[in-house]
Amino acid sequence: MYRKMLVPLDTSDVAECVLDHVRDIAAARNVQEVVLFSVVVPAYLASMPEVVQSHVLEEADQERTKYATEYLENTKRSLNLSNSTVSTEIVRAEQPADAILDFIEKKGVDLVVMSSHGRTGLSRWFLGSVAEKITRSSPAPVLLVPSPACRIHA
């Protein structure tokens, strides 16, 4: 039933807590491909571009992409899935949720497994919720692991 599983990761411990679920589902459902996915948000969104020189922002983006690449490769090795192909994908985008949804639609994802950071109140409203947007808009089923469950298993 599930041929291609997408696992969005933001390099946080909370995001990583879904990996045990990924292992179990991939083994039980004979998933063909697991895609570890990360979105690199451009550095200019986290800075004041009128103050920071463009070459500094480019270097920051390169460092962030390098870090995400190393992170996903290490995560790929740690998954140690014997019956599934594990690939990695890094996308540079301003809106992580939109990048994830675009990948789901274009690449034929059958299942999304991701964590919720569990923000509430003003921080949730201000920061938005990638998990909520994915859950509401994904054409594929989404297994959303809440952050409290992650802390219990960590």
C-alpha cells in the first residue's frame, strides 16, 4: 500500500523522534522508498538583508545546505533499513510547508511521517504550523507524531 514514504526533518531532536515509526512502518508495509526531506530556508529571511552583504548571505546558505546534507546522510545511515531504498532531498524554499506539499504531489508520495513541535498559543500563531498545513492539505495520508510522544520515547 505504501510505496514511497516522505519524512520531513528539520534537524531537531523532536523531528528525529519519528524515525522509530519510520523503521516499523517501512518493515511492516514493505515500503520501497523512504525519502528524508529537509527544507533550507534562505538566510535573508532570518537577517536584515539591507545590513548584511550578499556574499555573507550566500555563504550562510551554503553552510546551511552543507549542514542539512550531512545531517540527512547521517540520519540515512542510522535508519539502517534493509528492505527499503533510502534517499535524501534538500530543497531551498521560503515556505517549508509549501515545499513539502509540492514534493508530495509531484513525486507520488503515499505516506508522510512527521513530528509536531507542539507549539501553542501565540508562538503557534506567530510561527505558523508546518505540520498543521501538511495535515490539512496533503493528498497523501499523514502520520503526525506529537512532540510529547517524542519526549517519552527519546
